[in-house]
Amino acid sequence: MTRFAVCLLVAGLIPALVAPTPAPADDGIFSPFLSEEDARELGEKQHPRILKTFGGGYDDGGLAHYVGRVGAGLVLAAGEKPENYTFTVLDTPIVNAMALPGGYIYITRGLLALCDDEAEMAGILAHEIAHVTHRHVSERVNRGIFARIGVGLLGAVTDSSAAQQLAGLGAQAVLRGYSRDQESEADRAAITTLAGAGYDTAAMAGFLKTLRAHSRLKAREQGRDPDAVDSFNIMATHPRTVERVEAARAAVAAEPGTPRRERDAFLERVDGLVYGNNVDQGVVRDRRFLHPAGRFAFRVPEGFRVRNTPDAVKAQGPEGGLIVFDGARVARGRDLTTYIARDWMTGVDLARVDPLTVNDMPAATGAGRLRTRRGPYDARGVAIRFRKQQVYRFLFLSPEDRTAALNRPFRRATYSFRRLSAREARAIEPWRVRVVTVETGDTVKSLAREQPFDRLVVPRFRVLNGLDKGAALEAGRKVKVVAAE
């Protein structure tokens, strides 16, 4: 949760439960056929929006320079001019890579954490470069597409599978939306580029296996069947990951390349990489959300799984319960009961609005019922005045037949909201990727259990290191672990 002054209002959130969000009006700057000059201009215009949406650029330890240097070599191998490309590492745990018209290539630190060597990272960059060189990006530009980047929040409420994928993968489906043929063409071009740059082309197929393992892990985290990962397209128009693995393997067999992986160089660069949310975005620790820069914290009920997104903190729970937490500005002197009724929850048929106090902070709450495509939902909003014009807000949603059971857990979440002292805020550190050397006696389980996760510690370790189930560790090998600091 990186921004609080400008967040989605419930007035805009609630209608999404009832009907699809209409496409934004045409702003006149998009065209399905872009010249190189127009593509560059469009990329320059959208680049700041991407940075704002995905937490800005990340450059701890010169990582951005390293990625840019590798990217420039791939551009040369693809027969293009490096000066026409811009490579950016995005400061987000989202596992994502994407491209904009005009040669803007993005890779997230969440995706970098999953790579095992430079060759795997190069495969990702080469794939995105191919989307630019083959003009897939320009062909897929639609009117108003970038204005819909924020639909991930709506997906958590509507529970539509497509929107859920957006919520989990950021704006990738919106920004890309490539056809199967385009994805396959980009895979083949990427392998040719890898070979031209001297990398082991098998790295691409290997990393696609890691992505599949990561998707299965995320499914387990969310309480879904991991075997269902292969039964649907991760992106509506993308080839299934398994299909892409097989296609990449066939391409690798046809063009083996040179076995250069540069694993030590890559691991040296990612040692110390922030894992999960950065502290200035707020961090999730077990069921707690802690925001040291904002100096506040709260805890969600037992059984709820917390996710921090750029626009809100969302917690999905049992029995259909959902919590959305965000912040907003209020007019000077605005009474909170009036704010809830007239400014915030205007899309809800409120039964009543009452003042209250939460840990010595003035607050107010309003409740009402919604008619949604999933049936009737009860909605309760709580606005807490943190400063004169700053409020933090809880939106609690529950199916009408589960509201009574969730009432007490939701109340506990409300009254868990508190201010953090300066000392508490200073003590909060991000988790980081650390590279360690396997010693005699170390096992997957022993290293995995040293990590700060509360569940799925062994699967997380295996995915982080691209290890198949049952694979053992060899003494002297370097591996990645997540460390709390």
C-alpha cells in the first residue's frame, strides 16, 4: 500500500460488484498502428504511470545498472540499437515483466528473486524485447487501456477469475494481452537472441518451470487447488505455461546456443534484494500489517490471508469475508459520520451511521446491504481520523448469511488499528534475499526452516531456488534464502 491520499473510493468500488466497469472515454492519444516516433512518445508518457503504479524504480546495490547492461547486450544481439531501449527494475514483489511501446522494458524484483542465474533473467528480458521488435506491443495498444491498470482492487471484490489474476499479477494482462501466436513468436525470437548473446538457451525452459511452480505455490497460499493451474490460461490470451515450456524446449533443441549461465555474477547482484513489500509500502507479518512510514498497524482475523497492493490492503477470509483497507483525505473540519454518508459509502444503502472511538482516535462506522452478482452482501465501513485531514478506512464485506459470524472478527480488526511509536517503526525491517553456501549436513528442510515464513516454508524455498520436489542440496552450492533483518 504505497499511496494513501488518493485511493479508490467505495463509491467507485461498490458498483463493480453489480456491473462491469465501463471502458474509459477515448482520450485521443491511442492508435492501433503506431509509428516508431509515436510509439516512443507513448512510452515516454506512460512510463511515469508505470513507476507510480508499481512502486517506482529499484536500484539497491546497482541492480538496475546490471539489468540495463545485460539488456543492452541482448538488444545488440537482436540487431537493435541499445539507445532506443530503457530497462527498469520495479520496486514491487509482484512477479511480472512487461514492455511498453518505444522500447520500455520492465522487470520486477519479485521476478528477479525467482531467477537462478543471469541466463534466466536474460531469457525474460529477451522475451520482452521481442514483443517490442516484433511490434506486438504497438499492435495490442487499445484506447484507454492504461486507465484500467487499477482494476486489480475490483477483482478482489468481484471474485472474477480474470480480475483475480490481475490482482495477483499487477497490470500484466492489461498491458500485454498478446495472442498465442505472438507469445510463441516472442519465445522463439528470445531463444535466438539468447543464443546470439552467448547464453545457454535451456535457461528459458527451466525458468518457465519455475514460474509454473510459483503459480502452484500461490494457489496453495490462496487455498486453491494447485493442480488447477494448468487447466486455465494464466492470461486470457496467453498459452498455458505448460504448453510454453514444451514449445520452448523444442526451440531449445533446435538452437542449443552456448552454455553460459553466469550464476555467480547474478547471485552476487541479488544478494540483499528486498523480498516482499518494502517497508515504505508497508509490510505483512503473519496476520499483521505494519506501516512504519505511516506509523500505524493493525491485525486481521484468524484465517484471513493478507495481501498488500499499491491501492489497498486486502484480506480474504473464510465464509466469504473480505476486508479492504485504504486511506483518504477529508475536508478540513468534516464530521466523520457525514463523510461516510455523503463522501465515501454513497453506493451503499446505509441503515445507520454512528460515531465511535478507536484507541483514542475519533472514528465513525456505517453499515448497509448490497445486491451483487454473487448475492446479497452486507457492507460495513469504518473511517478513523488519524490526522486532521487524514483518515484510514476499513471496508468489511460479508455474505448476508455469514455477517453474524464475522461480526466479532471484524470488530477485533477495527480495534486492532493503532499508532506505532517511533521506536517500533524504526525496528521494522524488510525481508531480504540472502545467498548462502550449502554446508555439509545442510538440507532443504533445515535451510527452509530458518526463513521467517509461518507456512509452506519448504515449498517456498524450493520455488525460490528452482528445485524440483525431492531434489537434494550439494555442499558448496550457493542457494537463496529469505532472511528477516
